[in-house]
Amino acid sequence: MPNPLLPSLLLLLALPGAALPGETVPAEDMDGLHLAQLTIRQRIVIRIPVPMSRAPMPMPRPARPAMEERKGPRCVALDTLAGSGVARKDSVDLALIDGQLLRAKLDDDCPALDFYAGVYLKPAPDGSMCAKRDVIRARSGRACMIASFKKLTPKR
């Protein structure tokens, strides 16, 4: 869009009664002349793009150690849970605050992919989550019974 300031200033200077600052115009020259003030405000936004630089080579992710399932507890105290994640299609992995990993095996008709956004459960009065008793819920509302818990240890 062209800047309207320059043509406006030229138009004002071309008026017959235009005077330089500090000059006074005699009253007889002002007959029939209407004065007006023109204020132009304009905002300019300049986008400065980020220069394209070479992206550093992505660091290779360390290989996840192979885990072995061993017999796990029947119940887990809720205050020891630190997080959850989906690693297999039939189970949800649980991280405990002491660093241990547990795998909650789900019933046969329950895909674990529903739990990618986290696990929801109603706390039992005893403050623990037990296999064959408690149900975990997905964000979508789907509920799945926990069949068993397995303790995960690195393979030797």
C-alpha cells in the first residue's frame, strides 16, 4: 500500500493560504478560506524471518534395554505411582517413584492404545490398585480390567 503522507503534504502546501511555520497570513487573505488539520497515523510491522541454518544432526536415541517380565505383586499402592505409558498392545507400563517398572496386563478385549494419553482410576478405600479387582479408564471413557501385574527387569 503506498504511503498517503507525501501526497497529503504536497496538497497542503499547494493551498493558496499555505504558509511556512512562523509566518503570519494577513486577515484579508483568509476570507472564504476554511482551515483543516489532517493527521495521518500509520503502523508498520516488519517480519524478520529466522535465517535458515543447518539443523544439527539428531542424536540417536539410546536403544531401550530388553525387558523381562517376572511375577509381580497383586496390588500396587497408588502413592507409589509416578507415570504410565503404552509399550505393547495388550498392556500399560507403570513407573514407580522408586524407579521400578511394572506392566499392567489388560483383559483380552482391551487394546492398550486407548491409554496413550494416560490412565485414570477411582481410588479404592485401601489406597491401592489390585489385579482382578480394579478397572483403569482411558481418557475416552473406556474401562479395562487389570488381569495381572508383571515386574519388568532388564534382560541379562
